[in-house]
Amino acid sequence: MTSSRPSTREAIRAAAAELFPAGGYAGTSVRDIAAAAGVDAALIIRHFGSKEALFLEIMQLDEEAQPLLDGPIDQLGEHFIEYVLNAGDEVRGIFLALVRASDSDGVAPRLREVHDTAFVAPLRSRLTGPDAEVRARLAASLVGGLLYSMWVVGDEELLAADRTDIVRRYGALLQALVTP
């Protein structure tokens, strides 16, 4: 066979990017992706190696969406919580798809990697003090808890609460963790 065409690969990526957040990892088959992309299912394996490899490639946030490196550290708490609450459907879809697929052997290590590289490491690089590593990890856990409550559990009271109040209160909790 000839080398893979970018249009086929991109069609597969686009279909997977739409189907995985909507149907989850387990609920989305290679055949579903192939049908949505208008290609043979064998091309998915040829281009990506496996469904899991395609999932992991698709379920990534843009590096440019990294608010942890912006602005003064003494305002990080509210700044980051506001960013999270204003995150679009893409961020929400990726978070939910990763959480729902976290029992897959290949996805669990990727979740840890994303957790460490996208949140803990950038935050840790900005913190000072002997307990900076623990504070960065606690901050990641705190933010993860908010996302879990809102997006996984669907806490209606929290979803209906005033966003400004959540940013102020939750931002203060996050700020307390990042401040030595």
C-alpha cells in the first residue's frame, strides 16, 4: 500500500474527536469511527495502531491553554478557577472521556501523565518552599474535585450557583494551597 494520506488521517481524527467525548471510550467502536470518517476500519489501525492509541492522541488539551504560567502567582487561585469554569465543551469532553476511560490499562497511565505534565509540573515550577511538590499535587486534586462535582456528578446546586461566588470561594482555597 502507499503511504497514508493526511486527509484520511485527519478524517479519522475528526471523527474520533467527535465520537469519543460523546460516546466514551467503551461506547465508541473502531467501526463507528470508520463510518463517521468514511473510511475502512482497517485504516484506523494502520494509521494509529489501535483504538486506544487513537483515543490517547485525540484526548489532549491544547498546550496554549495553560493559564498556570500566566500572571502573578498571588492571583493564580481565582485566575485558574475562572479559566476552568469558562472552559469550553472541548475541555469538558476531554475530561469526561478520560475519566470514563480511566479503567482501561493504557488510559490510566496517560491520565497520570496528563495530570503531572499539564497541571502539577507547571504549577510546581512556580511554587517555592520545601513542600511545593505536595502543594502542587493538592492544588491539582482540589481542581479535579471541582470538575468531578460539576461534570461527572452533575451537582445541580453547584452548577446553578453564582459563578463569581464559586471563583471567589474556590479560588481562595486554591490560593491557600499555592501560597507558602
